[in-house]
Amino acid sequence: MVQSADLRQGNDLAVVGWLDGGHRRVPIGALKIGRIAESREPVCTNDLPGDPRIVDKEWVRREGLGSFAGYPLGFRSEVFGVLAMFARRALLEAEFERLGVFAAQAAVAIKNARLFDEVSRLSRRLEAENSYLKDEQRAELPAGIVGESAAIRRVLTDIERVAPTQSTVLLLGETGTGKELLANAVHEMSPRRSGPFVKVNCAAISPTLIESELFGHEKGSFTGALQRRVGRFELAHGGTLFLDEIGELPLEAQSKLLRVLQERELERVGGTKPITVDVRIVCATNRNLEVEVAEKRFRADLFYRLKVFTIHVPPLRERREDVPLLVYAFVRSLGNQLGHPLDRVDDTALLLLRTYDWPGNVRELHNVLERAAILARGRNIRPEDLPDLNSSSKPAGAAIQGALKQQVDSYERSLIAETLRQSDGNQSEAARRLHVTAPRCCTG
Ligand SMILES: Nc1ncnc2c1ncn2[C@@H]1O[C@H](COP(=O)(O)OP(=O)(O)O)[C@@H](O)[C@H]1O
Ligand SMILES: [Mg+2]
């Protein structure tokens, strides 16, 4: 007759005895087995009727019990149960010992099973956390995009929302604002990310060749078509086609593009058999397409087909708070490329960079820093490493003066506030400390 026991953790620590018996749960410290759990000492006795540790003498007599053996089940300092038995005959010393050996092995087996459970629970959690972190990373830093301004955050939120869909995305913004980088982010954050990302710069290809470039051509379809050629649309099958400078697309190619977008089918130039394509379109332009439509340079029906999801990428001068972040990111990577560490930018240099209007946006900033990185001495970008940044609409000199005044004003305000706090709000006391007259303080 063996009584298995189990100790639960928590405040109501208890020992489980018979699964259906009267002593199903025995508190620690109560009865024999509770006391074994508490003391962590085995109990072995061949004199049950005479043993003071046995409470229910009547039950012992009725059952004709002669002996009891109980061992704690534990590992190191942890006790998780008690193994105990009653017998009607006296037990030999060797039998007590064997039960002790069994208890020790059972304890190790229980501990193993628990550790195994714990390990699989932890590794499941780790997996979940990992995939969550990967998602986080993707969401936080798509494709090396730098910026923390509210303006760029809005753009990134839009991209996160639209990327997983099949929708056509139209990116509008001045040159150098990062439209291509963002088009790539749409692809990278979409289920098509393992497919190709194919770019066509509509402005860089001559109008006579653009159709063949987009849709391909059959051999001999026009003078110079010596070989059959697969177009960019077909190359992008299963992935994303980025049509850059879509505003420059000639009218004829526009109608063909519209047909492909509507039918998801194309014909190569000089070809006869339709080819099915599965392509997601992202396009970009720095032109005002509404004006282009009004002046009949851009097909209205194509415009409406493309502007399903439009994202306006703000110029850099409307998110100046991103300038320092971009500067440090560019300066570090330029330093790496040049093979010498570059990680500091003079305050004045930074102020110049922040206050310039950047008509060429992030691209221009990158170019300015590339030049500065070459000129730089040591780890530092100095004002003299920068070109004359006076060409902006607002003269940089005046802008710096404005920015300096802003900083001085803001410092003055915080100094006054702090002194007032230290003077418990007493204005004349604060004025005395600041060596100014009281009214100045009041207006602070
Ligand atoms: N937010 C940004 N973070 C990091 N690099 C940027 C960012 N925006 C633009 N760039 C970089 O500036 C340059 C111009 O960006 P690009 O995407 O080609 O602009 P666009 O297509 O609008 O003319 C590229 O080198 C690009 O990597
Ligand atoms: Mg571009």
C-alpha cells in the first residue's frame, strides 16, 4: 500500500494523499507525510501502534498496520512531494533503504519532467518573442529609412498599412525626398518580398523605346529588334514593378499601361499572344499629376487608376528635426566607406545644415556630406567642410541668426523658470539672483 504525494507551490501548500481518500490534501506540517515534507527527513517505523507521530491509532488497529515508511521527494533545496507507504508486516532495514533509493530516483524523474516542460514552454515563448521582434524591426526600420519626425512617421504608417495589400501605390514628392527608398520599403514589407523588385525610370528611357522596355518585344518587330526581349513587366512577375517618374511616360505608353493594369495581361511589341502577369505597381513622380491631366499630358483614366493609395512624401525643410539624425547616419556610413571613423559634427556645422532649405532634399544633404566627409580632418565635420549653403530662398546667415536667437530665448526662459522655482516663486528674489529687475522676470 503506497501513498503517493505531491506538493503544490503557493501559499496553501499541501500534500496530496489518496486521490479519492479522506486525506486527499494534507497541509505541510500536518500528519506524518506533512511533517516529512516540512522536515525533509524520512520517517521509518516498525512500531505503528506505539509511535507518537501516528495520530489515528484506531485506524491503524482496524487495518492491522505494523509499519510505515516515508521519504521526501526533492531536488536540492526544493521539495515537491512525499513518497510514503504503510505495511501490515514489519519492514526490513534493506526494504526501508530500497524505498529510499526509489524515492531518490523518482524525485530526479519528476524534476526532469518539470524541467523539460519548462524548457519547451520557454522556447515556445522565445519563438513567439522572436517573430514579434522581427515584425517590430520591420515596422520600425524599413529598408534603412532614417527619421523620427511626425511627418515621416505618418508616411511610414501609411506604408505599413498599404504594403501587405495588392493596391497600387502612388508616391508624390519633390526630387530626393526618398520616394525610391519608400517604394522599396513597400515591396520589402509586402508578401511579395521574396519576388523581384524591378525599377523603370520612365524619364531615363527614350519615348520610342519605353514600350519595348516595359512590355518587351518580339524579334524583328521593329528596326533594331534583333532578339526577342522580355519586358520589365514580365521580369517583375510575382514581385513589384516600380515606375519612377511616371509623369514622364509618353501618352501612347500610358494607354498601353492602363490596359495592362486593367486586364493583367500584356502583349510584347510585335507579339500576338497575350501574356498574363502578376505584378504589384508602385509609382512615383515629382510632377503635379492633376496639372498634367488638366493640360492633357497625362491620361485622366490612368491617373485615377494609379491614385488608389497616394502618399505625399514631405520635403526635408518641412521635417528639419530629421536633419541631425540623417546627418549622423550619413556621416557614419560615409566614414566607413572612406575607411576612417567619422562621427562628430561641429555645432555650427549642424546648425548650418539644419537651417538650409534643401531644395534637393535628402539626396542633396547626402551629396553635401559626401564632399564634407572627404574634406574632414579627424572624426569631425567642421563648417569649413561644408559648401556655401547660402543659395536657399532664406539666406543662411539670417537663418542662423534666427536659430541662435531662438536658442538663446529658450535658454533664457528655462533659466528664469528654474530661478523662480528655486526662489519659491518670489519674483524679486529671482530677479536679484539673476541680476535683472523684477518686471523682466514676470514676462519670462
Ligand atoms: N528617410 C531617409 N533615410 C535615409 N536615407 C534617405 C531617406 N530619404 C532619402 N534617402 C536617401 O536619399 C537619396 C535620395 O532618395 P530617393 O529615394 O532616390 O529620392 P527620390 O526618389 O524621391 O528622388 C537616396 O540615397 C536615399 O537612400
Ligand atoms: Mg527618384
